[in-house]
Amino acid sequence: MVNSPLIGYSLIIFEFTVNNLAKVNHAIYFSMIGDITNAVKVLDLRFFFLYIGVYVFCMFDAYRRCVDLNNNYILSYRTTKTTETGSVSSFSVNTLDKVSPLTAVFWEMTMPGLGSLYLNHLFSFFFSIVTWGITIYYSRFYVGLYYSFVGDFMRAKAVVDPQWYLFIPSIYGGYIYYAYSEAVKINKHYKLSQSQYLGSQYQSPSFRTPLNPEGKGENMYIVASFEHSVSVEIALSDLEEIGVKKSDILALPLNVRNEQTKIFDNAHYSDGVSFVDLATILGSIFMLLGGIYGFVLEQGPILWALYGLVIGGVLGFGIKLMVMKRTPAIDVFGRTKTTEVIMMVRCSEEHDEKIKEIFWRNKASGINHYNENANLIHS
């Protein structure tokens, strides 16, 4: 469903239809418990090879679409001047606002589809509710859940249908990650929209800059952000070495808000660094394995699937956390480092790239410039 919901919904419907016709989930179940004879017997070869072809193509197409979308994102980010912030139709009124990815995940975990409703994705909500309802009806998941909680594990094993039950891990994990990623995308969209609004409304050419220009129209300003480190002083020294006067440099230390860094994104802090992706992937895999082997273990498929979901989710979260700790460019939680010093330099356009190179070489967190000739802030 990589930004192509119609294709994604079509493939989900295809998965339900052809998988049930070919009895793929039933064959997976028998294969995983070692009953190869029944796995071969239950499989319908008329549909099985059709399923394999589409399955392999989907992996190829998902990779291709991701690469293309990443390239298009870079180009559109550089060229887009205005972003839509609202739409009104006979179905609903939608306005762009910040949302909490963690809240979207919570409601999606409570019932697939509610996270989409929280994000005002009505079509996704209806599709999720319908597919989840069909799956739990034919798998008898809630009936098995009831018997598992009252301790009647033999009846829980007998009542659950493996063919439909094995759809649940992929549906549950996939819908959770979809809600999280859409929430992060909405927040990034909001950030881009607000940046465009501030650039168009609050970058007036009549605004008096801190460094009074000598020779109006021939100067530009380069602004960079840093953490407190020796690199700041080295950058200042390098600027003076290339002839930038102290009177053309403004270095402003900031009073940084002192609070604990958040692991999870929320409505006010969303950077797209996801601790949910690997957790949902491993959670779905372990949930699937727990559901399969739960049919031959004492406590039944329902509880073992829940155990697998928790173990896989915690394992995925822990692995991502350890990877982020080893990534030098970002902090322990995967967030970009804090801005503690703002530096502004007045220069002519011929020194533009040289000054930017000095800033980047000395570990600037971000750089932008203001050109008095164009009266614009450039990215």
C-alpha cells in the first residue's frame, strides 16, 4: 500500500480470495507442525501457483515503488511552494492538524480501523473494519479468546479455524504500522505546510536584520545551528581565516528546554524515526509462529499468539534501540541533536559555498541562507 491505497486494497482482497481457494494458510499450518502429507493434500494446485506469482511480484513492486517515491519526495520537497491544508466535501470536512502517532497505534491495537478513524482516513477505516470483521468471524478468534481466558484450552484449539486464523498476525501488525506511519506523515505534512506559511507571510524584505547591511542588495546571510562544542570555535576561527570580519558574525547561544527526550513520537514531536516498524514486523512473525504452534501446545493458539506478539514487539523495539545507540549522527533515541547555538554570517554570494562548507565540516545541525537580492529564504 506504499502511497497507492487502491492497489493495496486490491491486493488484500486478492490475498483473502486466492489464499482461501488454494488453502495456503492451512498448508502452512500443517507444514510448520511437521505434517507434510496433510500439507500437500490440503493444497489446491489450481490456485497455488497463481498465488506464488503475485506474491513474488508484490515484493519486487514494493521495493520499486519505495525507490521511486523517495526520489519523487526529494524533487517535490524542493519545488512545492504551497501545500493544501484542508478539504471540504459532502462526506467530511478535513483540516491539517498535528496528531499523536502513539494514540493512533493505541486505537489501532484496540480494534483495527479505529486508528484510521482517529486520523480521519474514512475509507481505510471502513476497509479495515470490514476485513477484520470477516477474519474474526470465520476464524472464530473471539470465541477461542474466551475459552483461552476461562482455561478451556482444548476447546479453544478445536474452535479456531487455522485457515482464517493465520490471516490475523499480518492484518493486525500491518494495520498498526499503517496507522503509525500515516500519523507521522501527517505531522511532517503539517511541518512543511507551516514552514511554507511562515516563509510566505513572515519573511518581509522590510524586516531589519541584526547585522545592518552595507550596500543594500549585495549581501546575503547564512544561518547555521550547532550544539555546544569545540567545533563552534573552530568554525569561527575558520571564518576569520577566510576574511570574514567579526562585525559580520552573530553567534547566539540558546537557553535549551531541559526535559527528558521522548522515545515515542507524539503530536508535538514527530521526526519519523520509527521504533514501531521493526516491532510490528517481529511482533507479526512471532504472533504467526505462536498461533501455529499453539495448536499443539498446552495453552492453545490464542494465548501463544499473544505471547508471540509481546515477545516479538519487545525484541524489535530493543534491537532498534541498540542500533540507534550505535548511530553517531543522532542521539540515543534516534532524534537529531539539540540546537544550542545559532550563528548568522553576512557575506557576498561569492563566499556562500565556502562558508557553508566550513559550517558543515564543523558539524552544523542545519544551514539555510537569506538572499537580499531575492528577499527569500532558501532551503
